[in-house]
Amino acid sequence: LREPKYESFLGRMEIADALNVMIGDLFATMSHEEVAFEAQKRGIVCTPVLTPNEVIDNEHFRSRETFLQVDYANGAAGPVASGFFELDRQRLGFRRRAPGIDEHADRIGSADFWADARPRPGGSRPDPSRPFEGLRVLDFGIGGVGVEAARLFADWGADVIKVESRTYPDFIRVVMSTEMSGSFASSNRSKRGFGVDIKKEEGRRLVHELMKQADVVTENGSTGMMDGLGIGYDTISKLNPGIVMASSQLLGDHGAWSDWIGYGPSTQPIGGLVHLWDYAEEGPPAGSTSIFPDHLAGRLLSIAALSGLIRRQRTKRGGHASVAQAEAVANMLSDQMLKAGLEPGSVGPRGNRSERGAPWGSYPCAGDDQWVVITIRDDADWGRLKSALGDPEWARSAEYDSLAGRHAGQDEIDERLREWTAGQAKRSVTATLQMFGVPAAPMYTASDQLGDPHLQARGYGRWLDQPGVGWIAYEGPPYRATGMEDIAVFEAPWIGGQTREIARELLGLGDAEVERLIDEGILEVTE
């Protein structure tokens, strides 16, 4: 392994099979948590593949109270996921069990029912606008989560300033060995770029001045990184008591394993997803190349930041909002976690099938890697599916008229459905099934989405000529609302692309002073 060529990614690809054997031999003597501990001690990204019951019992999740042993219904208790995020270490999530039918009927309308009632907004309705106009966000995010959270504020009108330097750029920016990439542009559109070396005292002082004028700060560096740079929440809240910092770390900013390193996908194993994202009774987990939960966690982080801003409206006080990316995974699987806690060992991989209905899965269509998804929720859906298929004789079996019977016979049903779908285009299959009221949809790639007439009519794809990339399609707004203007979409910034204008407008620096700071490497620009 000491051959110099193995120091490169391409070189190691030549011996990937041999490396896998060697790594497997080493790991065979250790438990999955021991492997992760030893790797993390050496600065190697590694997390264990946990089953749902292992997630519930995990030392780190217990230290964070990710699950609460509480009543989830009247007289029934179990491990309930406590919520997706925290504000000032207070969990925002589970508050009380689910109510029974009409449980509170005698109280609704009484004086004490809305104990925290708010007055109705006064005045006339404002003209349509973007809701975050007038807010300023400083984005210290890297990769996905903090970056996405800030971008959502930018879409809806906030002045978002991307803070970075060439000594510590956003790694997604330089993934293509240039200072701009499609992935970076997608998550950093509609922002301004401010280049500054925070490791230098004068650069840090300038950032402190920006903090005094900011409403929100987003970041997703390793635990303690912002504190180490002198811009952690304890510091900046003294400069600006109303500021809201929104942080997201792999396993959260506190807890037994909070210093572990990794990327968003590193949370899929420890959050229980890798174990479940598989087919029943197969060998090693299938795994996934998806970067889930990065984009989900970014949206959760923006909601957490927004909760801090709402509280600030009432108290004039900001706060530290945080999202543990692994908890995004665990909370999305919370129903399965609860079931596993109630019946240990009852939850495992089941491919595309679901206990909620049958048939339920993905079926091949004409063409290369073309698929349609069909979900039969109940007996009525099954009747409509039979009609869509032309009421074939095989579907008339009496056992298929019940959910239990369809579950028992799903192998045969799936085989028959595959025969029917395989010779047709996925959109044709979808159109036929939807005509009969059967829940179905085609599997879309990104290119399919951009060419879909329905999404086009809704303004989903937004094309822009991005410097350094060329014509690129950005995603459109995830929702629409009365009283709100369309999202703002403009080019992603280069490193320090707007450093000069930000230094003049917000820091009050003269041109000569700005040029001196640039010459000394404290401020950075792209000419």
C-alpha cells in the first residue's frame, strides 16, 4: 500500500477489490461501534449501521434525549422521537400524546383553551412582497445544510452574504477544481459573496462588525469550529443580542458523540436508514448514493432559524437554533422506531413493500431503467386497479379481496403487474391508472422533471446563465402563498464577488482602506 500511486483516488480504484478484502478482514474482529470509534479517533469518517432497536438504545441518542419514553396515546407508552430541532437546547417537538376522539370537546371555546392566545394582526393587508425582505443572513455554511438554509432565506428576499475565503472555501464550490460548480451554484444562488480571512485578527474584527448588523447566521461546520474562529454564539450574542445562530452538525452540538466527523450521508447508517433501506432476507445492506438528509436538514434548519426570529419578535432576544442531522433521519423513521420499541425486532428491511397496503412498489416500464410506482392502500384501490387492468382472471381470486390475502400473494401479484407494465411507457401506465383513480406516479430523473409539462406550468425549473457553469436549471419555489411575490433568483457569487460593495455599504470603509485590506490578504475578491 506504500506505492505512491495509491495516494490518489484513481490509483486506489485500481485495487478497490483488494482493499475491500483487507478492510473486511480487519473489521471481522471488531463490533460495528468499535470500528466507528477507532476510525473517528484517527479522523476517518465512519459511522455504524444500526438497527432501529440499536438506534433507540444508542449511547449518543440517549445522551441527547432523542427519544422520550412517554404516552403516545391514551394508556399506551413507548419511545417517541422528541423532535427535529432545538432552540437554546430546548427541544422543539413532542409536547403531548395524541388526543382521543372528542377528548377536548368540552373545553373547545372555553376561556382557558387558548392559554397563549395572540392578538390578531392589525392594519390592512400589505401589498405582495417577499416575507424576508429587510433581513440579513450571514452564511458560513459548507456543502449542503447551512448553505441550503441560507438560500431559502435568499429566495424569499433576505440579503444573504456568503462568507468564505480561498484558504477555507466551501468544498462544494471547488469540487470540479475551479471556483464554481453546478452544485455550489444551486445552493448559493441569490447570495452576495464576501471574502475574508477570519483567522486573522483584523478579518475577525470585520466579521464582528457584520454580525452586529445581521439577523441570522447559518453554519454547519464541525462541532466547536465557530467557537474556535471567535464567532461562536456566546461571542456574537454579546455583540448582537437579537441575532439568531442556526447550526447543524452531524450528530448535534452536544451529546456523547458530538465530536464525530462526517457528511450528511454518514447519518444514514447511525440513524437506522441504511439497515432499513434494503430488501428482506438479503446479505449486506444495499446502501444508497443519495446525499439524504442534507437537503432535508437544510430546510429543517431554516425552520429552526425562523422559530428563533418569531421568538425575537416577542422577546427582542435571539437564540441558538440547532439541528442534528442524524436526528433528521431518526425522526423521519419515528413511526418505525416506536414500533421497534414496542415490539423489539419487529422492524426490518422490506424493500419497496409496505405493511399499509398491497400491492405496493416499483414496477419496470419500457426503456432503460424506467419505472412506475403503484400504491394500493385498501380494498377500494384494489377494485379500481382490477378495472384499470381489464379485470383479468388472475386478479379475481377471492383471497386478493382482503389486505391479508394480497400481502400473502404479493409475489404473484407483483409478477403479474410487472408483465403488464414492462411493455408500456411509464407515463402511459400512470395515465391509465390515474384515470381509474389508482395512486400511481412515474419515477422521474431530474431531466424528466424539467421536461414535465405540469411542473413547467407551475414554474418549477428556473434557467439562468451562471458564470463559470453556463445555462443551469435551478429549482423553483417549493410552495406558493397569497400575499407573496415570486422568489428572487440571480447568479451565485464568486469568492468575494461583492466584497468591495459590502465593505463600503455595511462596514463604512473607504476605497483606499478596502484596497489596503485586499493587498494584505485580509479581504478577498474575484476580479
